[in-house]
Amino acid sequence: MSRLRVLHDPDYLPALDPAYLAHRPGAGLGPEEHPPRILLLYGSLRARSYSRLCVEEAARLLRRMGCETRIFDPSDLPLTDQCPEDDHPAVRELRGHALWSEGMVWCSPERHGQVTGVMKLQIDHLPLNMGGLRPTQGRTLAVMQVSAGSQSFNTVNTLRLLGRWMRMITIPNQSSVAKAYEEFDEAGRMRPSPYYDRIVDVMEELVRFTLLTRPHAAALVDRYSERRARGAPVSPE
């Protein structure tokens, strides 16, 4: 069973003016031997989830920019510590997608001034170290939020804190969509607006940072304490 969401109309971008889109935003910044691999997570299980709709718009844009994308459906994730040793198929699948990825997009609604439990649950299921493999370290991260009311940045600020804790390279730009219920049509597609334009900006920047840093990801998170813990002295110069 795959928990990846199917992206409907992946090539239809009604709010985008393609004349102004950088189709290869990372050209010249790093090797492009394969498309950047981006995992997208959202933080609401509602049938009309605006965080999911934002993530889907982001995924379409990333595909247009030459990326490979996966959107994880968290609807059957167990609570942390609910299953012995996290032995649950949804947890295993989420971690597998994280290991596959080279960058991520996290988008959460703001609820009571913070990220939702669904969003935090997904991050809590990603360990810093998993049998010598690191599902988040060195990967790029773009953060977004949706709000029912006026524009806020509480949630993206928390997502930045979490990204730093997970030792990710969080890009400078971010997206915060206010009154999200006004920004989507009946089909769930985002209307043209400055909020949509900001999402385009964020995705372009994510692609650039991913291509710029992925050849150096291992070096960027190489640490004295971890080398010492695993008994791996550096070669003398």
C-alpha cells in the first residue's frame, strides 16, 4: 500500500504566468545529473485541507521546474510510541520517503497559534539517526503555513525551529497564506494572487538551494562529536 497522494492535473497551472517562471532555476549552481527529489508534507486531514492544497500547488510548480515530487498522506500514522519500536507500515513508508528525498516542503495550518498535531507527528516520526542513516540531515527545507484569519508567522517560525533541530538547511524565503479559504476555487486550485506568487518564489529558491548544496550535503553535516562517537578519526593532512 502506497501512502503517496496522486497529484491531479499535474501540468495544469492556471494561476501561473509561464513567461516569468525560471524553468531551470538552479542552472549553473550544481550538477543536474538527476532531478531534485522533494518530499512534501502537510498538516491537516480535512477533506478540503488548505495545507494539502498548497502543497499540491507547490508540487506542480516543482515538477514544472524539473523536480521529482512525492506527497505523503499522513492519515493513518500512529501516535509516537503507540507501536513498539515504531513498527508500523505508515512510519516505515514515511521514513523511506524521507531517505529518498534531497529536500522537503512542510506546510501546516496554524491552530491555536502553532503547528498542528498532524504536522508535528510526521516530524516526530523522523529520527535524527536511523541505523546509521539520517533521514533529514543535510536536506533542504521550505516552510509554509495557511491561516483561517489574518496573516501570521507563528507556524512557519516553529517549522524553522524544527527544521534547524532536524539539522536541515532551511531556505530564507517562506510562505504564509492568510484567509486561505478565499484563495482557492471550488476545484481546489489556487487563484492568482500575491500569495500564489510567493509560493512560486519559495519553490524556485528551494530548487536553487537543493542543487547548490546536495553535492556537499555530507560535508555540511559532518561533525566532530559524531566522528568521535563512531571511532572515525580524520586523515592527517
